[in-house]
Amino acid sequence: MRFAVVQFGGSNCDLDAAHVLSHVCGVDTDLRWYKEGLGRNYDAVVIPGGFSYGDYLRAGAIAARTPVMEEILRHAKGGGLVLGICNGAQIAAESGLVPGTFAINAYPKFLCRPTHLRVENNETPFTSLYREGEVIRLPIAHKEGRYMADAAVLAAMNRNKRVIFRFCDPEGRVTEEANPNGSAENITGILGEGGNFLAMMPHPERASEGVLGSEDGKKIFLSMIRYIETTG
Amino acid sequence: MNFDVEVRITLKPGILDPEARAIQHALADLGFPTSRLSTARIFSISMEAGDRTEAEEKARQMCERLLANPVIHRYEVEVRE
């Protein structure tokens, strides 16, 4: 089993993601510079957080049009797992891999703080180790994270159980006060059409070790590993 | 032929523009209350094309494929020779 973490110019959570995968979860992980492409087949690809291309034009817009994204698209079409975190989620939305977009926060400033999330669907390759409805704590760090999609898309996402995480309060209530950035229906984690692509704004790699205050994020990576082990 | 094209990207009506709202508040603090304020992004582009129609079509393709995000944006293209 082998994971890839793709590095764009301006990625800055690439080493954190690779650290958690290789040292905390114990899975072989390669860092892949985007210009060199994937170079081989991987079981899973992580598009990490950061500021690819300095967020020029729109966050993720330019990285989404690079050749490595075509490779990642092929990987996903072939059933491979892809996890887009923060800037990786913005890139995924800009690529059309997940519907909707991540627009500038309702209160337009950079937010960096812990949030509570409710796991809305645990029957996915990314969340099988959580309980449905479980409340987890992961940090956010973004300025453009307000999930937006039109009403028809939102209805389809809800119907098809492709909403994976919603911002909530510590008791799991999905309220306006618990929504830090104004996301539609508090949504901050969504699944692509094939069910093998998760785009999420919160950072699981920053909450995968007890010393960092929360290990809640680790189960995403461990769920992916388990999925690959059981389907591989 | 060389054409100068101006592309103007704006938010679709009804889409929240937090940046515009913040600017409006700041203007109000300076003593300029406003009833409406919106932001836009303008790209000034020079390019080769066979004729005006081709230049306009190319600019539209640029918007569709990169410059605009169809979920939240609309765009206008103006061709100048």
C-alpha cells in the first residue's frame, strides 16, 4: 500500500500530511512534486492544504488546471482514493471533482481555530471508523472556506449522503452559531460522485496526535487504510 | 490580427459579497454611507485572432475554463481592436 502527497508551489501542509501518514499511521508515503506527476500507481492521493499559486485568481483555481490534476482525475476514475484537505478541497472544487465551490468566508478574514464537526455519513472509505453522528474536533485554517452550491445541488448531495461533515456545537447541534464561515447548511466535507473523493476544509492532519490536543483526525487516514486493505 | 479584449467578472446577483460589505462598512466609517456597493474583476487581454468573433469566442472560453467560476460568477466580454 502506498500513499502520495502532492506538493504544489505554496502547499504548506504537505509535510504534516506525510508525517501523519508515515509516522503516525505507518503507511508508505511519497511526496510528489506536481511538475513530476504521480509517476506510478498509488492507492490513495492526498492534496494537502496551503496556498497553491498564492491563491491567485481564486483559491485552488490554477492548481486545478495543472497536468497532475488530470492524473489525479484518472486515478479517481479508476477507483483510487483522493483526499483534498483545505486548499486541496478548494482545488477539488475548482476541478469539478466535487460540486459547488468554497467562497470567501462570510466574515471575510482568515480563521484559524478548533471546530466541532458532526460525522454525517460513516459508510464511506474515509469515515468508516467513526460512528454516524459522532462529534469530532478538528481545526480550520482558511479564508475561503464557505461552501456554496445551488439548491438543487445541495438537495442531491443530501439525498445521496454525500455530505460528510457539518460544523456543529460540542453537543452535535448544527446551528448558525457553530458555523464559522457561513457555509451552506454548515457543510464542510463533501464526497465526489464516485464516493472515493473527499474534499474537506478542516485539517485532520493537524489533529492526529495526542500531543496536539486532538487525535480525532487520525481516523480519516486509518479509515482509508482499512478500506484499501479490505478492497485491495 | 491583434485584439484587445476586456473581461469583466462579477458575482451573480444574490451571491453574498463579504468583501463589498466590508468596504461598505469602512466607507460608512469615513462618512460615506452607500446603499449599494459591488466589486468586479477586470482582465485586460491582448491576443491574436482571425476576427472579432473569434477573439470574443476565445475570451469566453477563457472565462469558462479558468477566469470565472460558474457557480458564483458571471462575465462580460468586450472586444476592442
